[in-house]
Amino acid sequence: DVKVTQSSRYLVKRTGEKVFLECVQDMDHENMFWYRQDPGLGLRLIYFSYDVKMKEKGDIPEGYSVSREKKERFSLILESASTNQTSMYLCASSLFLVELGAPKAFFGQGTRLTVV
Amino acid sequence: DQQVKQNSPSLSVQEGRISILNCDYTNSMFDYFLWYKKYPAEGPTFLISISSIKDKNEDGRFTVFLNKSAKHLSLHIVPSQPGDSAVYFCAASPNTGNQFYFGTGTSLTVIP
């Protein structure tokens, strides 16, 4: 089974702090994603990466940056945490091969971040 | 603009009955559609998918129907069980398979 591991389940940070959320996958997947989940808004894509050192902005990249130095690791960085970044953060990885059928994203367990 | 929409935030169903969750999309370039299930404080888990060349895919109690002309898909759960109570997300992916667009989710409650 694919395993996607996020470094923390719960985090509490202060406004203005720099926050690092780490994600590691063990299945050699090319694609990795960071989403945030908020009530009534579903899963919104922050950034994604389709290869090492490559990154693409998603729908809500403002206030975030990412790093992918190794294929298995994708980090989300909150440059200066603000209270409106309090949310559930979800990391995912995926692999798509036509012969395997539909692509699937595999998610980590999520990090509940509270910014006070 | 939301490319995948789930217009029903919540749904309650009696145990043993059918649950029908709906999803609409706007981009005709989507080639794959997926359903995910999410319990509180956990990440979403993959449930079932369908390719745009099909109109139905079945896996046990779960069936997904795709109506491309209406840009609409639905997930049927028969029979519904209390353990099915969760938030269900619809997602769509283009033929590159490297992006996933999610809906806002429907919270399903199955009443024993």
C-alpha cells in the first residue's frame, strides 16, 4: 500500500512564525500535492509538483511556498503564519499510468494547523 | 471558479436504503472522475473511479454513474451502512493525470 506520511497531526503556531509542514511518500510517485480543507470550501489546491525541484501554483498559493529537493519529500512553508491559515492541510501523491486506469491521489493523514 | 461542484452539503439516509451523492463539473476536458471518502481528522481515501469512456463502474456496494452530456456524475451506495457516514468528495482529473480538482464535499449520515 502507498504510504503518505505527514510529519505532524496537530500544530499550534503563533502569528508571524515561519511554519514547515513536511510530507513523505514511499511509492516513488512523480506527482505530489498540498491541499487545504476548510468547511464548505472542500479541498483547495495550494501547490503541486510533478518532479524534483519543479513546482506549480494551485488555486490558493498566496502566503505559501513549497520545496521538493527529493522525489519522496514535499514541504509546504508558511512564510509568516496568519490566523486565516488555520486549517487542515493535506498532502497527497499520485502516479498515472494509462495501463493502470484512472489516476489516483493517495493522501496523508492531515495536519490540523492552528495559528493563534 | 469551482470546476467541480457538489451542491448538497449534507445527506441523511436510513440504514439499508440507497444513498445517492451527486456531482457536477464544468470542464469537458476532464477524463477521469473519482470519489473519495473522508472521516474526521483523517486524510481522504480513494473509493471508486470512472473513465470518461464509460458510463458506469461498480465495486461492491458502490456504483458511479457518469452522464457526459450533462456533465454530471453520481455515487450510489446500496445498501447504506452506518460505517458509510463520512464526507464524500468528488474529484476530476484531466488526461495527464497530474491534477485533481475536488468538489466541496457532501456529508453523509446513515441512520441506524
